[in-house]
Amino acid sequence: MPTTFLQFAVDFDGNGRRDIIDDVPDILASTANVLRAYGWTRNKPCAVEVTLPPGFDYSLTSERKPIAEWTHLGVAPSTEARPLDQSDGANLWLPAGHEGPAFLLLNNFEVIKKYNTAEAYALAVCQLADRLRGGGPLSKPWPRDERVLSAAERLELQSLLKSQGFDVGPIDGMMGTQTRAAIRQFQAKSNLVPDGFPSAMLLERLRHP
């Protein structure tokens, strides 16, 4: 945005102009300057893939906890990673439900979301950064048979949950905190894994209670 350019763009190569179109040093430095202003912490990760212990309580995915508490609950990094500050807060996120990989999301993840609010975008940036640093691929593969619900399907899912007595908040097609909590409540009531994931299978279950 023009206002963002005026506030954050950097003439990194010192040629007398700030160019975020054709000048790669200026582009990278300007983007870094935005992240720094939003609170980026150097030498700390943004999203760490983790494994969950048997019998894990998936209702905890709605809570932010110090990493020390997640560790106490048996949540552990999937691969060898940079040491984590046990006092840092983190959210547990299962972007593809319990069948897919799980991540602890730290403060730097929220900083990337200030640059672009899409969680999928932020996760892609974190994973690319880890790979450029020498990290390996995800240890738990993405469930390839799982598809993302369309906007119309997300609205339908919220409407069906509300019609069955669950509080989803505004019916806006956004899978926010209230909707995910409602999904977990429905899943628990239906003897499903309460991971809060809005899957196509869940939508079918709601259509045919």
C-alpha cells in the first residue's frame, strides 16, 4: 500500500531511490523492515511441527500456553530443531485436522499474519524459511484426500451447526474461534476426534444427523 511504502520502504543498495518493483535488495530489506516493525524476533522460529502423545486432549487446541506447558503435556518437536524458549507462548494448530501435521505457532507467526492475514500464507513462509535454513520436509504428510470447503460450504456448515444448537458466532463463512469451538463440541457429541477441523466429512455428518 502507498502508506506502507512511505513508512517502511528502504533504499538498501544506496542508489538514491526506494524501488520495491525491480530492485531485489530494496524489496527484501523493505519487507524485513515491515516485519521488524511488527515485532519480529530474530533467531526464533515461527511455526514448529510437533508430534502429539496418544490420547491427546484436542480441546486444548483452542488455548495459548507457554511451550513448557505443551512440553509437559507430551507435545514435542517432530524433528531436531533450534532450541525453543520454554517461556514463550504458543498455540497448537492442526491445519488439516488430526490426520495431518500439527504445529506450535509462536509470536513470529502472528507477525507474518500482520503482513498477510492468511494462515496458509504464514505457514508457507515459515516452512520455506525452515527449508532455506537447511530443515527437512514435514515428518507427517498432508492428507491428500482432504479438500478445503468452498465459501458456500463453510456458510452451510455454520448454519447447520447453529440449527443444531451450537454457538458459531456470526454466520460469515469464517472458521474463527467460536465456529471451531462449536465444531469440537459437535465432534465430541458425535464420538468424533474433537480437532475442530471443518472437513467435508464433517459437513456430510451435519447434513445427515
